[in-house]
Amino acid sequence: MARMRTLAEIIASLEPVELRAVSALRIEGESCRVSIALFLPGAGPAILPEHIADVDLDFLDLPEGITVSGWTRYPDIERAVMPVDVEGQIREVEESGLLGHLDVSRYEVEGRAWWIVKTHAGSDAERAAWLVSLARDKG
């Protein structure tokens, strides 16, 4: 059986194109699973994952010439996370700079903790820069 990895190890193991396209992480505290949502340039419309459907959509106010049409939400990447100090693991990912600024929300549902971690969400400028970088990769 493979050993469980920290969140930072999981994020660092992503391919560069996946790393640039991570839009959100959902961490289920009880099962210690992380679901990594990706938006990549490709055929089809961009669709927000259900678990981040409440994301602030102001990021759609993009610089002229930049759109999300032609982006695809790829199937989430699912991985097991070490079951200790999840909040510390999230801080470690932010400190690594791999996903930029993280917007973290912790929820308690029926006594179970889970976290939604949005990436590229520090400001309108950060979101726009991320979208521009994806558009460059596409072209």
C-alpha cells in the first residue's frame, strides 16, 4: 500500500499544465481525500465544478480579447491526503507559491470538517493574470 502524501507533495506531483490549471481544491476531512478541479484550454465550454458553484464570478470580467470559451473543466483529480493538520498542510501549499494566493473556507457539515480552497482568487488582477497565462498556453 502506498503511503499517504501531504497536500504539498500531491500538488508538487502535478504536471506543469495541470498545476497552472488548478482552480480549486476540496478536502474532505473524514476521508482525507482531496479533489482537485482543473480548467484547461480545450474543446467545450467552461463549467464550474458543482462543489465551487458559489465561487464569486467577478473573474469573468476579463481584459479585452480574453474569454473562457474553449476551456474545459477536466475530471477532478482525486488523491488521499495525510490525515494530520490539514490547515497546516494548506498553509504549506500557499507558502510554496505553487498555486499563488489561496482563498480558504472551512466548513462543518454533520460534524465532519471539509475545506474549499480556491486558487488564483487573491484579486481581480491575479485572476486576470491567470486567465491570460492560460490563453497564452493555448495559443
